[in-house]
Amino acid sequence: MTETLLSTKVTISIQQIKEFLYYESELLDEWKLVEWSELFTDDGTYVVPPLGNPEADPAKSIFYINDTRSRLKERAERLLKKEAHVEYPHSTTIRNVNNVRIKGQEGDSLHVRCNFSTYRTKREVLDCFVGVNDYKLIVRDDKIMIQDKKVTLKHDSLRPHGKISLIL
């Protein structure tokens, strides 16, 4: 699938989607978290469900992250402060996005899935987070935006990590 028609006026290519996802990764790696939060629509969500239960209901399960757009902006701003001891000084990260594919279309939104790996170094420790990102992407004012992002970690446990202190 090289191009997808989102509406009678908007067409988007898989290459444009890839470039957008690479840009998102770059913002996160450069700790431009507020700019990253602006990639989301006003009604956007960012969720990280519990390990081993990617289809969990947030009303019945504890998610690692279950943010609305305003909450994820607050998270981004908080992580940039010196008071966020767990991430100050900031971790060094490198994100890889691969196997990007369009899984479906509903109205003016696309369901896009990709695999990811996020390598993080902090205090001489190297962590690697791996998983699958599911996006609901839309085009507004000629810009691709994230309406929903779901990060499904493919880990048995968070050991040796023990926690998620950065945005995946």
C-alpha cells in the first residue's frame, strides 16, 4: 500500500508516515518533549498497557501510562525539570522504528503499526525497551497528527529496568 486516501481531498503515502514516525523519534531522543506532545490532537491519547495484557481495559487494569493530551503535555513538562530526579540528568536514548505498515482506515484516520526498540543509557547502564506501537493518525491542516498512540511492550517483566521513567 503506497498511498491511502483519507478523504476526498487528502492522500498520504507510507513514506510520509515513516518520515513522521522518524521525526517523532527524533523529538523524543533530543528531549524536545513539549514539541512531541504537540504532535497529538486535542483529544489525543498515549497509553502503555500492562505487560502481557495489551487489550486491557483501563477502567479495570492498572496501565503504566494512560494519558490524555493535557496529561501527556504535563508529563513532558515535568520530565524536563531538574526536580524529576529519575530523569535528571536526562537519559541518552536512541529509538529505532521499523516494519511500518498501514493496518486499516476508518473515516479520516489511519491505523498504523510499527515495531520499535528504544535504547537508553543512564548512569553507565544500558536498557533496551522493545515492542509495538499502534497509532491512529489523522491529517489536520496538511500535517499528520497522532490521535492515539498505544505502546505495547514485548517484555516478560521490566527487569532489569524496574520502571518506565521516559516516554516510549
